[in-house]
Amino acid sequence: MSFTAAVLMCLVVHVSDGDSLFARCHESDSTASWPVKIRIAEIDAPELKQNFGREAKSHLETLCLRQTAEITPVTRDQYERLVAHVRCSGTNVAQDQLSHGYAWVYTWRSRKNAALQAMQTRAQEQRVGLWSEARPQAPWNYRKQHVPYSQE
């Protein structure tokens, strides 16, 4: 299955963690739909076993579960997930997760996004979410320490 840069309208049917979800997507000219695992572009949320991992997942569920989401594909990752910009009820999910302290800006293989970085900095200064901890562990470092790591 191939994706174009066009926005997909999808129903979010499951939230895996704070930066991944499953949705049923369909083409605008068809009633047929297919399941898609989506990784939210430009952020990385704590793993479920990390501090604030469950809170990040719960917040994403509140934003998106059982709602129609606008999915703008960017690429596919090494796990064959669709990496995409996601909006639920008009809310930019990456920005919202960052603003509430439930994710890091994830710049590996992508350009730095000054607006997202500013949101993360504000969350750090306000000590919200994971930034309430003295030294929160980035999820990419957590995954390195807990090999083998598998995707849901």
C-alpha cells in the first residue's frame, strides 16, 4: 500500500503509547478502509514502563481515541509505521503532547523545528509532565538500555 502526501481522514481505533496509534483510514472517493499504524512525527514520548509513559498514552487517548484524525504522511520508519503529522479535533497532537510535558522533540533524521523546541522549553521551564522530574530519561536512551526493544 502506498501513501501520497495528501491528508488522510482516519478513525483512531487504538492508542499504543504517547506517540503511536492505530487508525482506520479511507480514501475520499471510497468507502473501503484499511488499518494503519501511525507514529507521530517530530516527537518521542516516554515508553510505557518509563515515568510518565502511561500519562502520555492517556493524554493521547483523550485527544484522539474514537475520533476522526487528519493524518499527513511524512515517511515510513524502520518498523514500517507511517510517520505522520496528526491533528485530532483540530489540535496538532505533537504540539499538545509537548506543551503538556508528555514528549520530547525528536530531531533524529529531521530538521530542527524551532516552534516545537520552544514548546518543549516552555514545558521544561514550567516543570509540567515529565519535566517535573529532576532528570527525566529520554526514551531513545531508555530503549538503548532495555534491548531487545520490540514495537507493539
